[in-house]
Amino acid sequence: MLRALAMALPVLALASTAQAEAEEEATVYEIPGETVFPEGIAYDPDSGHFYVGATDDGTIFRGEPGTAEMEVFVEGDGEDAPPTAYGMKVDDHGRLWIAGGPSGQIFVHDTEDGSRIDSFTVPEAESNFVNDLIVHPDGHVYATDSHAPVLYRVDASQDEIGELEEWLDLDGTPIEYRSGEGVEGVNLNGIEVSADGNHLITVQMNTGQLFRIDIETQEVAEIDLGGERVVNGDGLVLEGNRLYVVQLVDEEIAVIELSEDLASGEVLSRFTHEAFSWPATAALVNGELVVVNTQFHRRETEDPDLPFTVVGIPVDMLD
């Protein structure tokens, strides 16, 4: 029987020059299913629910802080389900946006009943992988494609959703796409928006570089980390000028303090936890960074450590 685990687990906070151990509690939420391999997460502060998507069949799960198990919200392989689910966000109209990964699609669902509201197919490239998205305060949704060097945008500011556009062609910018197998071929991934709404922040997973993009001018510039990188950076969470970068393969979260102009940043620490299992994305939920464990490293051998989980880490443990 599935149950919530709230246990004291050893925490290792890794700084560049020293290591320190601390005993703190982590909240572990369990996801039903044996082949879920979850990736994306979205939090809806209006309802208090958070949503996690399955990459195997597009099942959408719904969770609630303090509740033992996550529940199935949209059945996978059903008429309304996306074929697969990666990055996710909830907009101000109560709509759940889902990046469809290798399907080259973006899906929009109603958070009331899970029904499909809309879907978009990105222009076909040699390869597409719509990996993550962010909702801007003005209502526009921006999405990354890890295989095609394009940023997409949809106007979701009104009840009626606009059309998808290829907002920014990244060819010729400081963001240089690479090809390759596995993570080597995963370029832009996580994406965030600055507190003032003037910039997007995104991570190139295979190079570990962070970039800022001026929304008005579309100017792209690398964020100077003083020689450090966040290779395998997947999901991003921005709180003020504090940026959390979830590093999938490394099973770490890089904690970065960005400058006011976002031109530079300092890596304060690299946090790991015994409960991490190839974590990909995260969301801030009631003072916790709730992190999704993908277990992608167990996918080929089909021997995941059940149940699949998401882990709530108190933010003050990270800072």
C-alpha cells in the first residue's frame, strides 16, 4: 500500500571548498504506477495542488501538500492525455501547460476536470523535443526545444488562447546547439522569467551554460558564473535573484545568487540528498522545493525502484 514517507534523511550540502552534513526532514510523495518515469512538475497556488507528468504514457498526477499519495488526474493513453509529459506550468486562468517532449507538441488542460483545452504542434525540424516552458506575468507562454534552436511563444493572456509562434531563432546567438546521443544532444532545457518580467533565463543542459534573453530586444547573453558550469542542468526555479538549477545526472541542485542585472552569478553551493534519483525538475510549494525523481537511468533496464517519488526539500536547507 502506498503511503507518504516523512523521514529524517542525511543531507549533504556541497560547497566548492568544503562539505557539511546536516540531519533534516524531507517529505516524500509517492506516485502510483510501475513505469511512470516522471519529469515535469507544476504548482497551482490557487488550488494548492501540484501536478506531475509521466513520460511513459502522459498520465498526469495530482498531489497536495501533506497528503500521502498522489492521485491520477488524467489517465495515460486516454483521449485527453498527452502522449508524454515533460515540463509543466499552470497559468493565471487555471490552465495546465504541458511540454510534449519528442511529440513536438504543447498541450493545455483544464485544472478543474483535466480535459484537454488546446494543443499546438511546433514547426517540424530535423528533430524536435519540446522540453520545458514558463508562463510570463503578462500571460505569454515561452517554451524551449532541446533539439531545434528555436524558442516558441503562445499568447495565453486572454480566455481565448492565441497561436503558437517561432518567437526567437537561436542561430547566430551565443547559444550554440550540439547534437549527439542522450544528454549530449540535449540543448536548451529549463526556462524561467526574471522577477521584473524583462528577461528569460534558460540553461543549456549539455554545456552547463546559463543565458539571459532580453524579451524586448531578444538579445541573448551568457550569464557569467566565474568559470563554473551547471552541466546536466534541467529544471530551473527562480525566487528573486536566487536560482535553483536541478542537475539530472549529477543528482544535485546548484544554488546560484544572480546579480541584479542577471549578467553574472555566484554558485553558492551544490546540494544533494539521499532521496534523489536522477532529479529533473522542481517547483516551490509552501516553503519546500518539491523535486521530481525521474529514474531515467533505470529506464533501459526496466527496473525502477518503486514507488516513483517526488521529494520536498525545505528551502532553508538549500540556502
